[in-house]
Amino acid sequence: MRKREAKIQLAAQQEPLFACPVCGNAMRVEQDSLVCSQGHVRDFSRKGTVNFLSQQVATEYTATMLAARRRMLAAGLFKPFLDAMAVHLQPHQRLLDVGCGEGTPTAYLAEQKQQVPVGFDISAPAINLAGSLATPALFAVADLAHLPFVDASFDTVTDIFSPGNYQEFRRVLRPNGQLLKIIPRAGYLKELRTGLYAGTAKATYDNRPVLDRFLATFPQAEIHPITYDFPLAAAQFADLLTMTPLSWQAPAERRRAMLANPLSSIHIEVDLLIVAHLVK
């Protein structure tokens, strides 16, 4: 079975799952499209992805950046904290990965516990690349402000370095569902911050505003710090610079200086925030 047909079949098996971005009604698979009771239609692409946006949204996620990110994540840059997240997954449940980018973390998490995975991102190029992965995951272009899913449709929401819409997360999670969120700590990519922004405010980072907002919404959350150093080959360092938004606005001369003397490792320091048995 071709990939597109396999994804369409999987979407049909998960009904009701998708909600119409126009009227909010549940959508059903009809031939090569998702259709709601009001006749609004969203077509499956050749790769089996679906675009729920009414118009294209410009992002900084270029093909070059996404390809570099794919190579770094395939090499295991995020593996330690992805493994820590996977511990909290139950087999054969439905997972939503928020801001999934090019999809490698979505596919990895799904594989660990045989999840039924759905990933979405506002970047159409990212979802196009995600659609090339050999994974059963369903991928969609969608807006965090209006998730195109019916109420109470997921057992787990994962959010890796993406903004959070906690009202929408509550809506799409099933009763007693869980939220797993990764946010950077002060030491995340500290070598890049120092090398690219020494002497400026960007040389340091404080996650307290993000953490405080999360805890104000979910005071019962658990916080699990995760720290490790990831070894880098010279080519991987170039990919790291390309993939991270931290470097995109850095002075060109500092980027060139760092590329001329690539780091041999990079520090990863994050918080895994867990809200288990979330009660509506």
C-alpha cells in the first residue's frame, strides 16, 4: 500500500479525530479528503499530510534549516530527554505532538510504546518533510490557537520547545490525560550563547517566565531536570548552528568564527514538565 493511501486509511480508523477548522464539526474521510457535515473539505497531500490553514503562514523554517535539524535529531541530539518522556507513555494510546517540526521526535516517541501519533506544525515545509518519514504518524499543518481535533481525543500531548496553548491542550486531552512539556534551562546550548552573544543580554537565559506561567496553570506539575553533553563532529556543529533559532540573528562574524573553530560537544539542559492524570 502506498504511503498516501496508508495514511488515509489510518485517519479513517481514528474517527472521530479531526475537526473542521471552519465550523468545528467532526470530519470524516471521504475518498482522498476530510469532509465535515457542512461540506468543508481538506485534502490529503501526496505524502498523506493535511493542511488545515486557510492561507500559507511565513516562517523562518527553511528547507536548509529543516534538513540540518533532521540530521541532528537522527543522530540523537534529543534522545536522552525523549527517552525520559517515553517512560511516561502507555502502549497503544493516542499522542499529539505540538509543534512537531520535521517529525523525527514524533516518530521516535511513537515507536517506543507503539503510540498512535499525530504531529502538527504551523510550518508547511516542516510538515512536508515530516511526511517523508517512514512512520505511521499522521502529520498536519495547523495553528496552535485552533487545534483541528475533536474534544477529548488524545491520551498524551507532548510539547518540545514550542509555545503552549493550555486551554486547547485541556480541550483535546481525554479525562485523566497527560501533558509532557520540554523547556530549556539556563545552560541549554550555553556554548552557543556565549560564542554568539558575549557581552549582550542574549548571552544568558532564564526559563522562569515560561515555568511560572506553566505552574500557574498546572500547579500540580512535576519538574524533572535533564542534563547531558552531546558530542559533535565538525559537520554536526555546522548543522547545529543552522538548525537552532538561537543562531539565526547572530552577528555574521561571530558565526564565522565559531564555524572556524567548531565545538566538540554541546551542553543540553532542559526541564521535563509532567502533568499526569489531568482532570478537566
